[in-house]
Amino acid sequence: MSFPRVLKKITAALDHAGVTYMLTGSFASAYYGSPRSTQDIDFVIASTPAQLRAFVGSLPHGEYYADLDAALEAQKQESMFNIIDLESGWKIDLIIRKSRAFSQEEFGRRQQVSVLETVLFVATAEDVVIAKLEWAKQAQSRRQLEDAAGILKMRRDSLDRAYLEKWISKLGLTTEWNESRGIAGISG
């Protein structure tokens, strides 16, 4: 199954179950910046346990690997779980929205866009940059810094600089921000 078809099926299942979501990760950074190869799709989600049960229950067992217990535990822990499209091998990471201030604001800012003929919600460019900087800090990952740099190169003049600086400071991401700006060839 192609990426566009997987995207359409997963977002339809999330919508049908009433689970609010936003695309993030590599596909969101590719939407705003430079594409790169990946075999997983990342969504941040917010749901009740009943909505999560409805979502997982709506996925045909022969077409998807999905573990309801793992999903419910991830919700309690504000962590993540995944499902796998068995036909294509695509892994869909579902990250439970955290209760911290940044995660709440980030989720509230998500935008509805069209990606490969699928209308869905995606994190804003600024929030993808911040998330990439956080992942870079946690995983010591240059790839995450390069993803953020790709967005900076493509969207430099349209990014909300005050918003970025506010959260970069609050989340302690100044080192990663400076490294990403360096990769993008941006000074000042």
C-alpha cells in the first residue's frame, strides 16, 4: 500500500473515532522543508480511552498490527505506541500529547492542510522545528538538526521568530537551535 493510501486510511480512522491529531516528525518536516527517506509516520494524538478503543478496534486485524493494551498504557504514561500496516510495512507512531504547556500550545496551533490529496492536521513549521530540536537534544541526533535546518532554509522569512525564541529558551534548546542554524547557513 502506498504512503498516500496509508495516510488516508489512518487519518480517516482517527477522524471516525473522534481522536484529534496532527502529523509531525519527518513527514511534517518534509512538508515545510527538505524531504528525506523514512518508513514511519508520526502523529501526536489526543483522545479519551473510549476514543482510543474505538480507533484501535476499527483497524482490521488482518491489515494492521495494533495492541490496545499498549495504546492505553501509552495514554496513561503520555508516551507512544505504534501500529503497523501489514501490507506495506509502514509503521505509524502515535505519540500521546503531553500535558506540559508547550505540547498544549503546539497542538492548539496545528493547521489543516492537504498532503497528497488527503486533508489532515499538521504541526506548524515553528512547532516542527522545536520538536526536531528536542529530539536532537534527547537522541544526540544530527539528522533531527538537519531536518530543522531544512525548514529554516525554506521558511526562514515566514517563521514566527518570537514564538521560536520563547520556546527554545523555555525548553533549553539554545545549543541545538544554534547548531541547526549553522547547518542551514544562517547567522544572526
